[in-house]
Amino acid sequence: MNLITILFWFLALVHIVPALAGITPTALSRLYGVNHADKVLLTLLQHRAILFGLLGAGLLVAPFLNSLRWPILIATLISMISFIVIALVHGQSKGPMARIAIIDAAALLPATALVYLMTKS
């Protein structure tokens, strides 16, 4: 197993864990710190979880399909960077949203390493 595979799989893990939270409203409530009685918000968060699952699946497969590497990495970077920017714009510097933004910011390191490794090879 090479470093590119490990980095893609790490990013997959970062996206699959919240995707699994989409299975139950209670898990989503805990993860995002929202009221599980708000059906509209839960619907949107479950949809977000499905999209994360798709990103996670793409990140798991990307090491084995060269043609998928750049598109899935770019989509992942857009997802993480846009969440960080949106959280900052809305003043989400504390609580569950801040925790998610910090995780996304930390995940930018392996994503940036992938950009470097993939442009080098």
C-alpha cells in the first residue's frame, strides 16, 4: 500500500463517519448539535450524509482508478473549503460546527499532500 492510497483512505474515513450518522436522526442531532424534531433540517442533513457517503466511496476507489483521482480530490477540497468558509461567515467558531470545521481544516493537510504527490508523479 502506497502513501497515495493511505491518504485517499484517510479522507474517505473523514467523510464516511458523518455519512453513517445520517442513518438516524438522533446521531445527526448529536453530530451537528441540532434539534431532531426539526424535520426539514434533518432531511437536509440526511441528504448531506448521502453526499458525504458518495464522496467517501469515491475516495475509497480513487487509488485504484487513476481517472477518478483528480475529480474526487477536487470535489473533496471544494466540500471541505466551502464548509470552513461558510462556518466562518456565519460565526460558527464554537460548538459542533466549529468542531467539524476544525476536522475539515485538519483534513486539508492530507488533501494538500495528495495534490503534491499527484502532480509530482
